[in-house]
Amino acid sequence: MALMLMAVPRENRAVFRWGAILATLGSLVLALFVFAKFEPNTDLTSINHGYAFVQTAEWIPALGISFHVGVDGVSVLLVLMAAIVAFAAACCASGIKAREKEFAILLLLMTGGILGAFMALDIFLMYFLHELALIPTFIMIGVWGRGENREFAAYKTTLYLSLGALLALVGLIMIYLHYETFNLPDIIHRIQADHGDLMTTGQQGLVFALLMFGLGILVGLWPFHTWAPLAYGAAPTATAMMHAGVIKKFGLFMLIRVALPILPDGAQQWLPVLAWLCLGNLLYCGLVAMRQKDLNGLISNSSVAHMGFVFLGIASMTFIGLTGSVMVMVAHGLLAALAFALSGHLHQQARTLDMDKLGGLLTVMPFWGTLLLMAVLAGCGLPGFANFAGEITVFFGAWKTIPLITGIAAWAALVIGAVYMLRAARQLLHGPRADDAPHTDDIPGWHKLPFIILLGALLLFGFAPKLLTNKIETASESLEHVVEMYKRK
Amino acid sequence: MNLTLISLEIGVALLGVLVLLAGLWTPPNRQHLLGFCTALGLTIVLALLVKQGVAVDPITDSSGGFVLDGLAVFFKALFLLAGILVTLLTMGFSNRLRTAGAEVYALNCFALCGMLFAASANSFVMLFVSIELITITFYVLTSLQSHRLRSLEAGVKYLILGAAASAIMVFGIALIYGSAHTLQFNFIANGLAAGHMKQLLLFQLGALLLLAGLAFKIAAVPFQVWAPDVYQGAPTPVTAFLAIGSKAAGFVLLLRVLYTAFQVQPDGPRLLEPAALLSLMAAATILFGSLCALRQRNLKRLLGYASIASAGYALLGIVALNERGAAAVLVYLAGYLFAIVAAFTVISILTPDDEDEDLSILAELHQRSPMMAVTLTLAVASLAGIPPLAGFIGKFLLLRAVIEPTATFPWLVSVALLGVVASLYYYFGIIREIFWGTGQWWTEKKPESARIKLADSQVVVLLICLLGMLVLGLYPQPLLELATDAVQVLKLAN
């Protein structure tokens, strides 16, 4: 089942643009199916306990690497989010006029890779598929990117992200050397057994640091986030949607999935550091976003800032905090995709994103303007959007363990967020139209569809966060176990 | 000596002689047929090797200087494959050599013969003779384009430095003989184990000099100076052969000398502790190669520096001093074969006669020949170690071997990572030029845009390389098994 989901995006290449849309639609339907039918394995003796739709096949037995996929309560949400964003991104790819074929292939490769990475239960496969999704990003920025800076952006992104991935790989190899297998459920099973088979504290500290900083670079952890605004500023719309929305979440996913359960002692050493660094994301990137004149710069900085909430949730190490983190990941994936899609449309129409040159867009582009307003409100964390549900959960969780940082985060981040978001809305949507403002058209006909889907999902999960928490609940056992292991001392 | 044991080597040498003779009666316009025949002959030899398979017990000749075991068979297959690909590549290149026809194919065969012997060398005599056979042939091959000054220059440089390296190596062998009274690897090992070795200092000095000679072959720092010049100057097919064949021969000899003759083991007799020396060498090699390649614009020179760095990565597997490391070297070299031959094939097709291989020749390649663009992109991605290509598996295994929890080389791993990131930078430069390069931006000249038509032999080489990179990357299991079996004979700790 999950295997099919992986195979689909690779095969349809016939009629490129429509092929891409249909293929991602197919994976969206499959993801919805998985989401609806999701029922974790409750057999306590089974090694796949807690997972559903498990598929296993031999791949490289000599190295203990297998093709092992399946979903649990956390990954099923991310898979659904990824499929929604992929579909929307494929719809928004129509702005690409040159070499559509290659673009469609890369987009599908990205989708297939990242969906697979979220489902992989083998650490090597997880890493492998994530790389597969990451590499098209570099090529897409370089070939189809916009602006003077795209080559530099492609270079810098490649170097930063590759370094991050390599650091993480070294950490994963060290885990492998201890457990002699890459099979994640197997490793966790061995840790949960009575005589927990853990690495020594010193090793755990080193591996956790490698994973935290390696994956942190991938996610844009302050102060390693400087690639992000550059990359998103230069990336074509669909790529920015996919990367900011989905692929960036992989680093967080791997932290929750691999680093926390396997390295409880390492987490104890490093999570306090992470807690302070996440303030860097929330405050520093928020302040930078405030000074942006370019809409894309604002969105990318705010998207880096939002990652701070997820890090805060992880650093809190409470069940509620972790739940909140996953919710923010889902919500922010949808929001980032929506925001980049909107700015992509504006760029396509106006050929500029300089907020000083634009204004009064609500009167010319009512549909676009309304959507932007909604996205801005969601970004501020207004109740009714999924982001609010996630962020408030993170705060509830984090308050218990790290009240000081949570307090600073709640006050400062939300205020800063509101300031830059509302400023953007004021400048773009209201106010007088400049005389030399470029002509812009609203989003035509069926092109409205991806925007509606993204916003719909945001609102749906905002009004009914139970849809999310119910699924996460099913993974509560493993998450709570993580928390227990952490508090054991 | 048992002649059936060396039937493959005899076959290849005979093939060379036959081609040379046939060349006398072949008119110039049909010389390419000879290339076809050579490739066919080598394919038959490879088929025979595969059919013969790996014997359960290693077979040695009466004196014990020649051994046919899993390791030898693995490397012989590697060399033959490289030989076939290079011969096919030469066919498309032969009109640019001007002076030569049959000689090129014959010389390729002779160098190949030397490599096959190197794969089986089990005594220092065999080691020296096979190395000399390879190196002397390459002196000639390098300077084959006698109308190009660069080619001659490269040949002379290689000759002088190579001769010096041989002299050092033979001196080392003499010292080893002086203290061990034997040249056969197993006897030396026995002597070391039994503690019979007198004049230990002499022996150690000899070993050091010998290692220097081998380091010259694989172009490891500080014996790397020749590589960029020779890589740039030699005719492109020769460069390809040099990059994979000569280097791999150096590695198989290094493996045998270190593990069979000197019995270097983490917990073995503490006569030689080359791990520290080798790790220093590996780190310096990686750094030198990567840093020099960063600003390089000449493609062949760039790949020359990159190949220095690759030798450094492969050395990581030897530094690890365990079976995994040795197997990783084998896997890495197998992946390297396809990637480097693919890269040099594209370069040889693209370079206009007698001109520099500046990066700008790649401009518009994706329009001129999508197949070459894709192949070169995947080749450099594989060299950079990006999944899902063969190079990734190789680098992954090497890293894994060197990151043992007990290992004392965290700095070595950091250097390797630094090298990988730097390599992404310069390899990415190649990919950038293919897809969005603007040609010679410093002149008014527009890049070529005419479509390139490939000869059949070139298409075959490119397809084999593509297939090799993808299959080894996506399904490395058979290769891993082969490599693990092959290094069993080295009797290493797990």
C-alpha cells in the first residue's frame, strides 16, 4: 500500500504538466485513504507495534538495510500534509514555461522521495529518500530560479544542506555501528526491552549533537538558517512550496523519530541548548522578517521563525509539547505552501515583490487579497487556523518544563509575528495604489483550486484539531516512552 | 611455473601482439576495426574469467609469487572491464592521435597485462615487475599525441618522477630483502610472526620506502605532484585508464603488501604502525585534492585533482585496518570506474582537437546532446557521492569503516566531511556549466550549439557506465557480497 504511494509519483511522466498534477492527485487520494483507514498494529509482541501499512523487502542485507516502510500516528499526518502540498505545488507549477518535462520529473522525484522518507522505517532508507528529494531542489533553484542571485543561492543552499545531511549521516552511521542494523522498530524494540540496549552517555552526547546540528542546518536552526531566505527568494514557486512546506520538516521528523528515542541521554545534554537556540529562531528571524521590503524575504524569514515553535516543543520534552510540535509541522507546512504560492502568483503578475512598489491590491485582486489576509492571520496564530492549535499546544507543553523560555517566546514571538505580518498586509492590500504600479490579475478559474485546498485544510485542522490529535494519540505510547526515558534520571 | 594459472595474462599479452602485427597489414582507414577486435578479445577474456570463477582455496604457483584468489579475481575483472571501456573509448579518439593506430590498442593491452599481474602479485619481484610494466607502458601512452606539446611534457614529467619513484621502491625492496632474506609475502609474514626478523630498523625503513613507491602510484600526498600535469597532458582515453587502472593497481598492491606481507592488524605484532602515517596521508591527500580542485577551470586537471582526493577517500578504508574497510575500498573503486570513465568519455568527445579542456566547452551541452549531459551529470554526482548512485555507496562504506566507535580518528572524519563538501562545490560547478553555462564569458564567442552525433562505440561506453552507476547504486548487494568475499583472503579482523 505505502509502496504504491511511493511508486506512483515516479511513473507518470507522459503528459508532463497534467501528468504531474494527476500523479500528485493520485498520491493525495492514496494519502487520504491511508489517513482514513489508518489503524495501527496493536499486537504488542509484534516488532511493528504501533505502525500500519507496513511493507518490507530485502534491499542490501549485507549491511542490514532493508526496504521497510510503514506509518504511525505521526508520520501519517506528515504524509497527508506532504501529499496535499505536492498536489498544490504541481498545480502551481504552470508558471514554468521552459523545460516543463524536466521540471515535472524533478517535482515528482521530490514528492516520491519525501513521501517515502516520511514512511521509511529503515534509517538508511529514510536518509536515502530524503537526499533524493533534496537534490532536485538544488537543480530547480539553479535552472528555473529567478533573480540575479540564483546561482549563488543554489551554491549556498547546496553546500549548507549537504553539510547538514553529512553531519547527520555520520551520526546515523555511529548509531548503526552500535546496533548493527538500520531497522528503526528493531532498534527501538531493543531499547524498550528490560535491559535497555543504549549507547554510552558520551557517545550519545556526540551523536545527538551531530544529529541536532546536522538536521538543524536542514531545518534552518538559528544560527544556521542563512541559506533559507536566499534559497526561497530564488526558488521557483513550486520548489519553494515543497521545500519550505514539506522537505524542511524532514529534519524535525528525524529528530523526533530517531534522535529522541535512541539517544535519551544525549537529548538530556543538548535539549537545553536547543531551547535557547530556538529563541534565536523566534526572535532574531522574526526581527529580520520585520525589516524585509520583499514579500518573499518576509515569508521565508517568518517560515524560519516558525520553526522555532517546533524546536521549542521538542525541547520541552513533554508529551503535549511533542504533540504540539507535530501539529505545528503540519500546520506550518500548509501555511508555508500557501504563502509561497501566493507570492509566486504575485511575482508572476507583477514581476516584483517589493512591497514599497505595490499597494491596494485588495481592490484589483480580491480573491488573492482575501487569501493573503487569511494566510497572514494564520501566521499570526489567530484561533481558527491550525497554527493556533499547534502553537498553543506547544506553549502548554513547554510551560511545564521551561517556563522562562516559553514566556519569552510567547510574548515576543507572537508580538513580533503580528507586527510583520500585519504590516505586510497593510502595505500590500490596503493603501493607495502607486501610479506606476504594475498591472496584476487575480487568480483565474481552476487555478484557485490549490489555494482553496490549502486554506481549507488549514481551517479544517484549525476548527477540528482532534483530527490531528487523534492520530498522534495512537503514537502516544512511543512518544510517552520517549519522555519517560528522558526523565528517567 | 604453471602456465594455465596465468592463461588470462598470456591471453591479453598475445592479443596485444596480434593487434600489433595485424596493424601492419591494415590500411589506415580501417584501423578502428582493430579496436573493435581488441575489445571483443578482452570481452572474451573477461567472460573466461567469470566462467572460471573464484576457486575455494587460493591457488599459488610453486614459488608462491603469483596467487589466484578472490581478491585477484575481483581486481582482474575490474581491470578487464576498464580495459574494454577504454579500448572502446580509444576507438572514437584514434583519429586525433595521428601517429598511432594499432599501437594504442596494443599498448593498452600490455598495460592491462601488467595490471592483471599486479592483481595476483604475492612477492616483491612480481610487484615490481608488474608495476614497471604498467608504468613504462603509460610513459609511452601519455606522450602518444606527439604533435601536442602538452602531451610530450606530460610524458617527460611522468617518466622522470616515475623513474625516481621506482628507484625508491626498488631500494626499499632491497632493504626488506636484506633483513628478511625472502621476497615472498607469506614468508615475510611468517618471519615477522615468529620474530625472526633481524635488523628491524632496516626492515622498517624498507617498508617506508616501498610505501612511498606505492603512494606514487595512487597519487597520494606527498607523491601527488605528477597527477594534475599528467592527467591534463595525456590523451583523454589514456587519462581515463590512468585514473582507474593504474590507481586500482596501486590499491590492490597496497592491500596485499600491508595485510599479507606486513600483517598490519590493530592487535597484530607491533612492528609497523602505519595507521597513524596512513591516516595523516589520507587527510592530507583529501585536503590537497579538494582545495586545489576548487578554482580549477581545466576539466581534465580538475578531475586530476579530484582523483587525488578520491585516492584519499579510498585510503580511509585502509586506515581502518579491518575487513569492512578493505571491502569498502573495493566497492568504492568499482563505483569509481564507471563514473570516471563516463566523465572522461564525455570530455574526449567534446574537446576540440588541440584545445584546452576549459569548463566552457560544456556550455549548452544539455541542448547539444542530452545523453552526454545526463551521463556527465550523473557521473560527477556519483563522484561527489550523492545517492542513489554507485559513488554514494562507496563513500558511505568508507565512512562507516573509519567511524568505528573505538577509532581514534575523529579529526580524520571531519577532514573527510570537509573534503566531501568542497567536492560538492567543484562538481556542482561542472553541473552548472552543463545546464546554465554561458560559454566563454570573457570573449564574445557564443558557445557551440550544433548537435553532437555520437559514434556507436561511444554510445556503448556511455550506456555501460550509466547502467553501472545506477545498478551499483540502487542494488549494491551483489557487489558487496563479492567484495566481502574477496577480502576474506587478507585474513583481517572484522
